[in-house]
Amino acid sequence: MGLLGHMRTHATLPGFLAALRALVRTDTLWLVALAALVGLLAGGAVSLMTEATFLAHHLLAPESGRLSGLPSIAPIRALLVPVSGGLLLGAAGYFLARTARFRPVDPVEANALHGGRMSLRDSLVVAGQTVISNGCGASLGLEAGFSQLGAAFGSRIGRQLRMHRADVRLLVGCGAAGAIGAAFDAPLAGAFYAFELIIGTYSFTALAPVALSAVTAIGVVHLTGTVLPAVTVQTPASIPPLAYLPIAVLGGVSALVAVGLMKGVTLTERAFHALPLPVWMRPALGGLLVGLLALISPSVLSSGHMAMRAGLIDTPPLLLALGLLGLKALASAISIGSGFRGGLFFASLYLGVLTGAVFAGVLSPLTVLPVSVCAVVGMCALAVAVIGGPMTMVFLALETTGSLPLTTAVMVSAIVSSITVRRTFGYSFATWRFHLRGENIRSGVDVGWMRNLTVERMMRTEIVTFPATETVAGARAEFPGTAPRYIILRDEHRRYKGLVENVTFHAARYADSTPLLDLVPSDDEALLPQTCLSDALACFERTGRPACAVINENNMVLGLLSERYVLRRYAEELERTRRELAGEKYRG
């Protein structure tokens, strides 16, 4: 019976998945139900990771477990625990490098390039590394692990059901929305985090699944008791119009601080790579340096969430805020540069509070702008510069403070911060990391189809070739009419020598004795079969030629590609993508 039952289970599971796939493709309500399931999983992941981190924090602070809010910390714990965590993380990384292929894909990268495909195994590893890093006191947040694992759950469900590419990408966004919403107890912020960063655009059809996923995940963390207590911020009843000028300036200042932080992370990474240390030892050294900074102020430890809450309630004075800002920025740069796992979202909130406090201290003789307003505005403006989501931070401010006037001020600073970063730097922290790896990704907008659409898939293999040693007279005799339009010149071994148009050698200005090679333009280029659509378009734009030959690595002629056909395919794919983003795709 056991064997029969096992066989029956395997026989019915594919049928169940096929039936569920058909329901999801024909009825949007089933997609919403899947989004709720993804939210449950994301909320559960946030709860488990948060509890695991709290347990680890008790190693550093047995009496509290809230690291960044401690007034002081025992020196032996401040040095031993981060170093031990760094050694554990380094050893785990060394083991992964030796035994398995480990190349985790970020949710933004997954949606932008891979149609939402993420590895659940790799994401579980990233989540574990994030817990170890944050648990031992590294100056990074858990949000990277939260969103990674939540998005991976959405990707796994979508791919298991073999759903449409757009639906898989949507479920990835639902997972990230649930994770961030649960982390901050802010459903609107979680939803717009998904829209702005993971999905890359807002659409009406995506609102229900993304919002429901965020709300469901928040319900999970409330049921498990892992939600953080609410923050009480003193908010003004109104903000005078003249105050918006310094608020806008604070947005620009926060953006510049964020740019300095992102560049500092890159410089720190290069410094660690230049050290004569094995890779697995770098996190231990980073942990030692962070521990030394924690002896000055424990607020540099972990994500800084408790220190951020304390800063919003009782903002530090100018000099203290300036010192803490430098310490926290240095600790975060060291943590990332040495190899710890985590994100800068949580850390940027505390850095923004300190930036606002410094700004308020500098302006105190000139304007009567409440310090609490500067702290909230600076918090959101600097986070906008780091994560690249202005509406995310506007809604986070609204859900945190409940103040419409303060939310309006945050919106002004968020806009200024976003524009400043775009004009001076061009990247958020996530997209800057992609840029350093050679990826040109600015958001989660789906551009992967451009890479999948290669020259080999678009080229025409029915081509006309002609010996490159011939003269114009020979070409006129061989091709007396207007067809074919393009003739590819090759040597006796079919190696490419150039491309000429029929109308060119029929022109009266060329004598019969003119070698055909003289008709090939000096800027003539050929394409490789693996060249993607965007690079092919760039080649046509650069040369101004209506067509290009396709050759392999040995210069052998393979085919021909015309600019007109490439532009037509480009327009078709853009229209398909637009329809998917607008929710107009066919579900058959």
C-alpha cells in the first residue's frame, strides 16, 4: 500500500499543478491568492530571521539584545563576537566556493535580466549569511535577506507552475513587498518598494496582488510577535512655506552624503582586496574593526534601528551627531567591504537621522526648523538616495508619523534627493553594485529580452557572397539588376572581407577596373552571432549602415542582419512588454 500510495501521489501532483496553472492563467483572482501565499511565506521568513538575529544579539548584549541602543558594551564581547562571526561567515563562504556553484541573483537583477528566475537554495544561503552578519554586530541591515528570501519564494512558486514571464516577475515583487512591509510594519511602503525597485513600474492590475502580499506578511509578523514597536515622533501641526527651502537643501545634502557613502563602500572593498589576506579572513578583520568602533559607540552595531528610533525621539546635538554619522558610515563601509552580507536600507535610516540632526544644528541660529522635522526629512531623503525609491520613503514617513504636513516635507526632500543623485552619481546603491559588475541596470524593468534576442536569432542565412578579389566590372556582370541588395565579399576560404550594396558598384563614378574592396567603407563592421539586440542597434547607429554581415570568431561568414528588421523586432518586443506592464497580456 505504501508503494501504491507513493505512486498515486506522484501521479496526482503534476495534474494538480496543471489544474492550478490553468486557473491562474484564466482567472486573475487565483494570481491574487498566490500573492497572498507568497506574503505568508515572506512574513514567516521575516519572523524567523528576526528571532534568529535577536538570539545572536544576546551573545553581544545578554541583558538587552538591542545592540545599537546600548549605552556601552563590554570590550571582550565587542571584539570577540564580531570576529567570531566574521570567521564563521568566511569559513562558510570558503566551503561554498569549494563545493558548490554559488552565484545568488538579487531580486532587482532577477526581474530585470532573468524573467524573475531566482534560486531558492542560493537565497536561503544569502538569508543565512545575512543573519550571521547582522547577528554578530556587522553594521548592516537584514532587509537584503528579507527581500531576497521573500522574492525567491515568489519566483519558486511562479516557476513551479510554469507561469508567464510577467506573472513570475510580479510574484517576485510580491515577495519583496511582503518582506519589506513586514520589516517596517508599513504595507504601503512595502508595496511601493516592489513597484519602484523590483517590478520597475506601477500598474493597476499589479496593485491587488502586491498590496495583499504586503498586508498578509504584516499579519504574520503581528501574530508571531516579531513586529517592532511603533515609533513616536513629535510632529508639527503645520510647516510654514518658507521652511521648504531649507528642507529642499537638506534633501540635496542627504543625497551627497549618500553618494559619499556609496563611493566609500567601493573604496573600502578595494582596500580589503589589496590586503595580503585570504578571502575567508577578511570578514574577521572587518569584524575586529567594527568592534573597535563599537567601543566608541555601540550605535554602529547591527542595522542601527534602535539608535535610529532613539534619534527620532531625542535628537543628538550637533557635534555628537556629526561624530556618530562618521562612525556609522565608516562601520557600514567596512562591513560591506570586508565581505559581510546585508543591506544599507536600515543603516541609511539612522545615517539620515544623524544627517538631519547635523543640518538642524548648523541652521539653528538662522531658522526655527524643528529638529524632529530635520531628523525625519533627513532619514527619508538619505534612504531615497541609497535605495532609489522616493514614493517608498514618502509612504514610510506617512505610516511612521501619521503626519500629512511632515509627509509633504518628506516628499519635497525625496524629490530633491532623487534628482541630485541622478545628476551627480546616476545610481542607487543596488544599481551601483550592478554597474561595478558591468551590468547596466537602473531598476527592475524587464530588459532581459533584449539580451535573449541575439543576432543569431534574427539574422538571415540566405546570403549572396562574391570573391573580394573581383573588380567592379565583374560585379556588374554577375549582378546586372538591382537584386540582391547586399553582397558580402569573402576570400577563397569564405572569410569576411566587407559588405557592399548593389547600387554602389552600379554607380557611374566607379570605373570597371576599380577593385571591389575599394568600395567597402573604412568604418565597416560585422556582428558576432551572440551579440544582443541593444549592441546591434548601437552598431547600426555608429556606422550608419543599413545592414551588417554576421561572422563567427574565425571571420567566417554566417549571415546578414538589416537595421530595418532589428528595429521592427525591437518595436514588437517593446509593445509586448508595454502590454504586460499594463496588464493587457493574454492569459490563455
